[in-house]
Amino acid sequence: MNVCIWMLSVPILAYGAYQDWKYRIVPNKVPAGLAILAVIEMIISIFGNNNFFISVSISERIFGVIVPALILFLLYVVQEDGIGGGDYKLIIALGALIGATQLSIVAFVACLIALCYCFMKQVRSVPFAIMVFVGYIFLLIFREI
């Protein structure tokens, strides 16, 4: 992923995480910003120098949108009090930006942190955007290893 793109995506996700932590809502501008970054990065990867950065393929981005959308929709059907709409949009937009493979790493880390949080605090609901943000930072730090 282009360094400029991830440098822009981190503050957007941090803002969404803060809003979710403080108000338990993810503003629509957060997934919209990530989706815009995904489109910009796709344009750069198509017309730019592909040797400059690692790009995510369009098929990977499509899977990054469709697969989580289906999984989260099924979770919503099974349990209405599950994931919130803002978290739903955030994960789908992030899937468009980083693709299904990298999103699965972010989601795994986020779910693991959320489970630990629920266990330690004895709660059933978490501000999931903060967990997604931590999972994304984890991905950025450890993806080269």
C-alpha cells in the first residue's frame, strides 16, 4: 500500500476509533474517507509506477468488500444486537482499501482484543472501531515480518 495512503488512513481510523470509544458511534465520514482512499489507491496502482509500492488487486478489494458484507449480514440476521451499522460500514470500507487477506488479519486481531476486553470488563458490548484501529496498526507494523 502506498505510504501516503496509509499515512492518511491511520488518522481517519483513529478519529473513528475515538468517536466510537467516546460516543459509541462511527461517523459516516470515516468509512467514506477510507472508501475514497481505496479509490485513489486503485487509480494510483493502475496508472502509477507499480514498483514504488505494493498494491492490492481489484479482485482482492472486491472480496474485501463482499465477504465481510455477507458475514456481517448473517451475523445481523442471527443476532440483531451484534455489530453496529457504523462498524459494519467501517469494516467494509477497510476491506476495499486493504483487501480480504489483510482485512482477515485485522479482523482476527480486533476480535481477539474485543474478546479479551469483554472478558476483563465483564461486558457484552465493545466499541469495535477501536479494536479495528489496533488491528490495523498491528497489520502495518507486522506485515513485513
